[in-house]
Amino acid sequence: MGIRKSRLLGAALLSAGVLAATAAEAQSEQFIPGLVYRTGAYAPNGIPFADGAADYISMLNARDGGINGVKILFEECETGYATDRGVECYERLKGKGPTGAAYFSPLSTGITFALTEKAPGDKVPLITMGYGRADSRDGAVFAWNFPLLGTYWTAANVAIQYIAKEWGGFDKLKGKKIALLYHDSPYGKEPIAALEAMSKKYGYEFLPIPVPAPGSEQKSQWLQIRQQRPDYVLLWGWGVMNSAAVSEAGNVNYPREHMLGGWCSGAESDVLPAGDKAKVYKALMLQHPAGKFAVHKDIDKFVVSQGKSLAKPEEVGQVLYNRGLINSMLGTESIRTAMAKFGNKPMTGEQVRWGIEHLDLSADRIKQLGFEGMIGPIKLSCADHEGTRLSRVHQWDGKEWKVISDWFTGDDSIIEPLVKSTAEAYAKEKKITERDCSKES
Amino acid sequence: MLYREAGQFKASYRADQAIFPIAQDRFVAMALLVIAFLVVPFVATEYTYRAVLIPTVILSLAAIGLNVLMGYCGQVSLGSGAFMGVGAYAAYNLAVRLPFLNPFVCVLLGGFVAAAIGIVFGIPSLRIKGFYLACATLAAQFFGDWAFLRIKWITNDTPSGSVNAPPLQLFGLDLSSPTANYLVSLVFAVVLGLGAKNIVRGHIGRQWMAIRDMDIAAEIIGVLPMYAKLSAFAVSSFLIGVAGALWAFVYLGSWEPAAFDIDRSFELMFMVIIGGLGSILGSALGAIFIVLMPIFLNQALPPLGDVVGWKISTATVSHFESMIFGALIVFFLVVEPHGLARLWLTGKEKLRLWPFPH
Amino acid sequence: MGFFLEVLIGGLLAGVLYSLVALGFVLIFKASGVFNFAQGAMVLAAALALVRALDVMEQWHWPFTLALAGAFAFAAVVMAIVAWAAERLVLRKLVNQEGIILFMATIGVTFFIEGLAQSVFGADVYPLNIGLPKDPLFILESVFDGGILVNELDIWAAVIAGLLVTGLALFFQRTRIGRALRAVADDHAAAQSVGIPLDQIWFIVWLVAGLVALVAGAVWGSKLGVQFSLSLLALKALPVLILGGFTSVPGAIIGGLIIGAGEKLAEVFLGPSMGGGIEIWFAYVVALLFLLVRPQGLFGERIIERV
Amino acid sequence: MPGRIRSFTEALLSVENVSLTFGGINALTDISFDIKKGEIRAIIGPNGAGKSSMLNCINGFYHPQRGSITYKGVQRARMRPHEAAEQGIARTFQNIALFRGMSTLDNIMTGRNLRMRTGLFWQALRIGRAEREEIDHRIVVERIIDFLEIQHVRKVPVGQLPYGLQKRVELGRALAAEPDLLLLDEPMAGMNLEEKQDMCRFVLDVNDEFGTTICLIEHDMGVVMDISDRVVVLDYGKKIGDGMPDEIKANQAVIDAYLGVGH
């Protein structure tokens, strides 16, 4: 059983490699880990995000030598979207660099759940931008979780608002039938609570239809839809399930313009395989559209044209690529915020947590950063770890995603009670004492 | 010359029937236990605990469970992931519904629930054999996946269907530290593993092996196929169920059904076959191999790349990882179809004769 | 009634698509007694090779049919290499091992192929268009209002599957190699003793299975786009195998039809009352119950016990 | 050794008008004979005469369509093989049916499984009763091992043993059950003269020392005539002769049956 030996060898090689990479001023570096999945069933979604996240950081390093002069040390770890590999990556990377990992973006509901247990103990914040537990936006309970930019409950609410607008008013929802075709997993189930609550309020009939993972075969679900004739179909899929759903919709002649995807069902890889059938299919945006913006100039100048990017040319500017950029931007800006308080040196996870919680990006600042037109202003607080309620809708015209709606604002009168109740239940189950946000500065 | 049994004579059948009849083996086993319990806690980092040791230990236990069924009783099963899940969710329900129960009591009880379910899903084995049975056990797997998601009370009506383990403690002292987690898992694995070893070398174990080697003959000399097979399913499911509960409570802490999906079943089967069918030791070796090899490759490849001056991307690493992993499986099977355990034994035989070739 | 028929037909057509994957398993199990876990990975590899080659050749502005032919040829060559490697590097070294060992070996092969295919051809999702029409059709509109919906692609898939099976049947019945294959299937030792070279036979079987995988990959690929998930289709094929018997080509088709129809009807008519998502395990439970009645599957060879 | 004249009175097992058919083919037609307590009873006949089928009926592996089998005075209804074993019927097989993956010792120990009772829990702990039981039975098994002179292969997996030894181990496994009726299906098939003599000695010793009733199928006429008390002859599933070895030797039907078969 030469395994123990081989492990030592591995460790040796590893450290050798790391040394080679970080020989220079290792002490003044800020370490940011990247949990990615560039392989396996969800790779088509994972690759562009990973590239975007990496490219933004390389850009910062190349353009302004990191954050306030603190160079960023970035390392990816492949999770293959598997929870135990994700945990392994987390454990491996959380201690890296002079101050340990600044934050983690698990990029998978399963890994998020597992890390939610570990992060408080390790004092590392989790940025789950647009995914993870919807109730984790309650910072009083989930001190270390940051579902920035939007939760699935905000998404669900905005989706209903959009439909109501299309039909001309919330009163029009009454008696209508709205189906949710969802990935049969905690991720897919997340919006159900909100949609049920709203169906009570607005009086539409709610029809949840689960699709067993991986979701490549949806004939029966769409036959049901064809039989039930819902007036609208919300699509909450991931990976192959999305494209399969869109093309099956075509197969049963369900009008694509009456389909609205969540923001995990609105990327290029979700529509391209469906070909023409995907035309006029709509999806929510995690605020940002596809396409190139001010920031992409620098990305191109300092990274892509330097051949430092893994991204294929057509990939730059795709929905998930841009999401990667934003994820890194929010992370690094949080670090910057933290530095403003703790000084321009590598931040610890705890300091970064403070930074995220006090993140405040005005429209001007976002313009400065070159993200104007991608996201709206965002301001976090102890009580609100989401930081915004904004979302929009874009539509696939057969070639690219086109923004077709104005900004919507999630309705907290519906979401907040849900958040409170489930968050409290969680706190009770885990025996967590809630922070008193009125006392937090 | 060290490894010699010359001069060691068995005075009693008890001595002859011991797990390690040879003194050196006894010594090595003892040494390993001492290291595992006393040395490791002083040298292991949190990373080695959480990423390597704890999963390895827990999965070893699960692999032992599967090996009882596949290796000893010859009943191929691809439902082990689901049975881990049964153990986990049963333990979870006991913990939330009977809060006065200690979590580790729940873990054990979870094992018993899994055993009961295991017996139910073992019934087809009385009629179906070989790969047909293997595929049939997938019914258990997929039904499990579905039930964990669909049946609300299993997840205590949590909206998303993901659940959290209760805080781990024993007699008031908090066991959430990695060291504690590791030691707890280790205790479970060692004690239950030893129990399994005892069963397989007793008459029930012989009945299982008889069924495995030639079921008709076994029945003709008086082995009840039903009793033998179902008892194997029960014991196997019990061990797997306990492992599942530990996986959920100790390793994950919070989990979704995907933690016990079909991939887990396959992973366990790889462990058993790579490690060696019909060998308790093999199960552990298999678990070590399957857990460590990917991590090792994943960490070793990029530096290797740097050495030869080639920047390997995460994607390439993981693709290579899966290629090398696959190649290794084939390689092992070609070198020693009966798994690491047999490799180990042949090694010992050689050592025995050393330095004389024959 | 109309809807019931629609579900039934939809199910049957879906079943045929499963059969396409199941066939590969049957061929290899029949001729070499190996349960080839790698079949799913082979589907993935074949599809990836096909779609990537097609892209390239279209970039060269080849006429579509020519490009298509070229791509298929390329993919076929790839599968031939896979088959050759499998025989030379794996099977040949493991002759006369128990089934479980060979099964395990094919799992190793699976990992290898998945890794290789993804690193060579990429892990992205690639839309595939091999000119199969994909539009919905409405039949019997005179009989039922709204008519019965079927999808052209599925019908084409059924046609292809039919051709494939007849082709294989002829291959096994008429050709010399085919007869040799059957001989091997019946008794390795005997076949060898009458001078049928086992290694060649295995190569051929794996090649044929590879080509079947290519067809399955092409059909499923144009349905879903070529991506890793194709390798997971194997799980949909297993209940079909159990039902049809591991050793019967027609069994794979009939099994596919039964499973397809059964699971769709169950999902649509029972599913809603049970919270939905039941079709996967339902397929397996159907197969399981069926096995309890006939342990060797629908057309599997009968097991006679002797002492 | 000359054919012995011993007389037995009490019937241990009697077969009455048993008929067995597989899908139209008559394996056995209207067979009747009995086995007396303590005797060595031989069933002979050309290949395909239905000898093994007869044994399979006796130990409940096949179920005759017609006729009855009375064992220990009880007329037996349809029974499973393990029930037969519980009632003290043990057997060996024409083509060896050992547990190839297990050692000689374990194979023979398995023969005693009916007498081992401790449950899973105590097995897992393997203390007290469980261990004592294991050791007690080990002692018995060691006696059998000595008796069959296979001490040297005690721990060897039987799959690796030569044919002759495997036959012995199989006999040992059957003896381990301490049966009242021992069915031997061609115990000497494929053995050289020396091995055959050994096997004959074992069979006779078993019969003498333990008083075990033995019913054996054998092709080697010499052996049969030497060791068996009474012989029943089957041909094409019908009984064509039954009696002392000498009577059988003289029986015309038997001679005809064996002519051309080449014995």
C-alpha cells in the first residue's frame, strides 16, 4: 500500500509547484480561491463562469497590481459539481496565502449547503451570487452567507411581476395557471415556497412539475404541460435540462414566448442546442445581460489579448462569463471596502466578511468599475445580505440574448416574511443565537 | 528474514482461529491501531482530517458493508448509495423528532432502519442473480433518490428539501472539532469492522460464502438461501446505513439527496472491487485508493506540469485525472484481478519466503 | 382518449431511443459476456467526435452531405480505435476472468474515455444538426381534437433503430463473421477450438457496438445537443436491458417499447398524484417486478439448474 | 475384498412407484426400491439411466410427479433440499460441487452449519457461546480431516486442490453433517486405481465406524460388486434389476443392458 508514500510525494510536488508560483512577495498577497467545474455534466455552464471570474482577477493584477497594490493570488480547484470534492477543495484552499482564503463562491447548491456548516467555524465568508439558500440573505442568522445580487425568491417574485405586467396588471393573474418546471433538487425546489405564497395572494393556480436529474428526458413532463395547458411556464433548470426543456417545448408546440426561465436558465448554452426552437424564449437576468461593456475593454487589453485567458473568443461577453466577472468584482470590491477600514494589506476572511457586509456600490462607482449597464447599485447591511432586489428579463432572438424589460424590484412584503420564518427555523434547528443587527455598525 | 512464522506453533484451535494467527501480523495490526488513534491526532492537519481521513474512514465502513454483500455473499448491489441515504435520513428524523436522543445513538438506530429496508430490497435476490440483480438494486437507488426529495416528512418539511445534522456532542462535551469527528468515525469503523470480520469468519459468514460459491450445493447441505441472503443484506445495509448517517452528521453536516445518489453507489462498488472482493482489509484499502487517488492526481499534476514547463489548466487536470484513474483501475485488474488485498497477501507470501525464492 | 394515445405513442418512441443505447450493451454482452459499463461513454465519445468533425468540415465550406459523410467516417474511425484499444489493452489481458472483473475493467475504460473525449473534443455543449427534421407533427386530427402530437425526430429515430436492428439481424444471421460471433457467444472455448480467433471477434463486436453508439449519439445529440450528459443515458438503458434480457437484440427493442410506454404513462397519469418525478424508478420497478416472474428477462437465455 | 453377505431388516428409506418427467421426457418411470438401515446400497446403470435424477429426488432437489418416498417411516410430501439435509440426508455430487473460494477447513465446517445456532449478534462479538461453538465443531471437523487424511491441505482453497483430494473434501463435507443417509454420486469417477482403493476404504470405514447408511452411484462394476450389500439397476429410467451383487451379475436383463455400453 504505497499510498501513504505517494501522498508525501504529492505533497512535495505540490509545495514545489506552489513555491515556484509564489516565490515573489508571498507575504503581501491576497488569496482568492475559485471552486469551478470545467468538466462533467454541468461543465457547459461552469466553464464560462470560471473563465470570467479568473479573467477579472488577472485583469486587476495586470492593470493595477491587485487591490490597492495588494497582489491577488488566485487558484482554481475543480469540484466537478460534486459536494465531497467541493468540500475537499474548500478544506485545501481555505488556509492558503498569508491570510487564508478571502471568500468562497461554491457555485453549487450542494456545496453551498455543506460549506454553510463549515464557514462560521473557519471564519470564511461565502458569496453565493444569485443562488444558494434564499433565506440566507438574513444576515442576523446567516452571518457568513452572502447571496449577493438576488435570491431565488426575489427571482420568483420578479418573474410573477413580469408576467403580471405582460398581462396588464396583477388582477389579470387571477384564475390563470402558472407552471414551474424545475430541476428535482433543493436548487429547483427553492422558488416553490415563494410561488405558492404568491399564488395565494394573486389567486393564480400554481402547478409544480419536477424533472428528475439530469433532465435530458422530459417527454412526460411536457405531455403533462400540453394536457394542463398552463398560461405560463417558469423554467428552473440547470445544465442539459434547460436546453432539453426548450426544445421539448418546441416539440409539443408550447409557445416559447410564454416561457420564462430563471437566471440559471438564461445562458447561451441553455438555448443553442435547441436551435430555432429557442427563439423568443425569455429568461430572468441576474441583473446583467450578455454582451461587452466598459470593463471588457480592460479585460481584452490586459488579459485576452495577452493570451492570459482560458476563454474562447466567442465566450467573452456571454451571460455566464459576465456573471463570473461580476462575481469577482463584488468579491474584490468587498476586499477593497475592508481595506478601507483595516488598511492596505491582505485581509483575513473575517475582515472580508465585514467588507462584504458594508459593501456599498453606487451607480457612479459601478460606472467607474466599468460595469455600468450590467448591474444596478448594491448596498449590503447586517440584516440584508442580498443588497438589492433588482432584476430584468432578456430574450433569445435566435442569435443572442436581448434585454427586453426595464428594471423590476422584488417585493419584500412577500419575500421578507418567508425569509424570517425559515431563517428562524434554521437558527432554532442549529441552536444559533441571532445577531442583533440594530447594534451592528 | 523478519517476516517468519517458523517457531510459532498453535497450541489451541482458538489461537489457530485468531484473526491474525501470525505474531508479526498481530504486531502490525496493533501498531496501525495505535498510529490511527494516538499518533494521527497529533500530526494531522485540519485539511487531512476533513478532506482525507474522515471521508476515507467513513467510506471504508460503507465499503466493508458492501463487501459483506458483494464479496462474501456474492450479491451484486448498486443500491448502496440509497442505503447510505436511508441511514442518514433515518438518523436525521430520529434526531429532530426525539431531540433527547444523542446524535450517535441516532446514527446507530439509522443503521437498523437501513437494515430493515435492506431486507425488503433484498427479497428479489431470492430469485434474481448476477447483473440482473445488480440492475434490480438500482430500483432501490432511484426510489431512494425520489423518496428523499418527494416525501415531505423525510426532510421534516424543509422548503428546499435539504436538511442539517444536529450539533454533535456526547455527555455534554462538544465533538465538532475535526479531531473528535475523526476519532468518532474511526471508533465506529473499527468496532463495526471488527464485528463484520467476526461474522464473516463464523458460521454465518461461511453460509454466505457457500451461497456465493455454489448456491445449489449450499442448499443441499442445509443452508437456507433465504436466511443467508437476507441476513447478508441486513448486515450489509446496517453497516452502510451507519456509514451514511456518519457521512451526513459528521462529514457533511448539511446535505441534499444528491449526496447519496447513484455516483456514491458506483464509488462504493469501485472501492470493493479495487480493494478486493471478500476481504475486509480490501474494503479499507479500496476506500483509501478511491478517495486519495483523485485528490493526489489533482494536486500532483499541476506541479508536475510546472516541472516540465507546461501550465496545466484545471480542466485538463480533471480530464487527465479521470483518464489516469481509469487507466489505473484497468492496470490493477490486469496485474491482480482480485484486488489490492490479494496484492497485499502475495506480497506477504513473498516476504515469508524471502530471501529464498521458493 | 386522444391524450392517452398521445402519451402512449410518445412513450413508445422515447423507448426506441433508449433501445438505441441498450443495443450496444446487448451486442457486447452477447458476444463476450462482458457487461460493458463504458457504453454510455462510447456514446459520448462518438457524438463528440461526430459534432466536432462536422463543425470543422463546415468551416472548410464542404457541402453539407459531404461534410456529414466525412464526419461520420471520422467518428467511425475513432470508435474503431476505441474498439481496438479496448480489445488490445484491456480484454486480451483479462481473458477468462469472471464477469465482474471484466465489468470493473470497463468502468476503468469509462473513466478513460470520458477524460480523453473531453480533453480532446472539449467539455462544452455543441449543437448537432445532421439534417434530421425536428418539427412536431399532428396526426389523426380528424379523429381527436388537437390531434395526436408526435415529433418527426422521434419517428426518424424509430426508423433508424428499425434499420439498425434489421441490419444487425442480417449481420448475425447471414455473414460469416456474424455466425462466428454467435458461435463465440454460445461457447468461447468451443469457438476457439474450431479456430475462430477470439481477439478479432472481440474487436469486431466492440467496433459494431461503437457504431451503434455512434448512431445513438447522433440521434440523441441532435435531440439534446452533444454534451457530457449523453454518457448518463446508460442509466435509462439499463431497465430496458433487464426487461429485454442482456443477450437479445429484439429484446432490447421490445424492452425499450415497454419501458418507454410504461414510464411515460406512469409519469403522466400516476405522477401528479405522487408529486411527480417517478418515471426513473418506475422504469426500474417495472423491470424488477418483471424479473421476479422471469429471472432471465424477456428473451434472455433460460437458466437451467443442475447438480 | 470379497462381496459381503450382511442382512438388514429395518428400511430407512423406501421409494414407491416414483416417476419423474422433464417436459415430456421420462427421466424415471415407476421406480420402487428401498434402502435398509446400515447397508451400502448401489444404484448402477448405463449413462442417462436416471441414476442422478433418482438421488436428486431422494434429497428433494427434484420433485417426482408420481409415486412416494418414505423416509424414517414418514411419507414425505414435497420438500426442499435443505429440509432433506435437516433430516439427515447428505450427499456428494457427480461433478464436484465444493465451495471453490473457501479452504478445505471452511468447506467441511460448512457441512456442520445445521448444528451451529448462535445468532448474528454473538457472532459479531465472537465471545462466549459463539467462540466455544466454533471450537467444539472445529474439533469434530479436525477428526474428519484426520480420518480422510487431508490435514496437509487444511487451509488451502479447494479450488487449488487436485481432483482426487477435492472428492475427498466433498465426502468430508457430507460426513460433517453426521448424516443418517449418505448419497454418493460417482465418488470414484475419474480416479486412478490407488485413489479408488482409498475412496473404497473410506466408504466402508464410514459405514462400519459411524454406521452410516450409504447409497452410491458408481460405474465401476468391480467396486460396486465389492463394497455394496445390495444393488439396484436402472436403464432408461426403468428398474431392470434389484438384489445382491451375485444375483445382479447373473441377471440377464442387466447383462443385456450393459452389452454394447461396453462395460
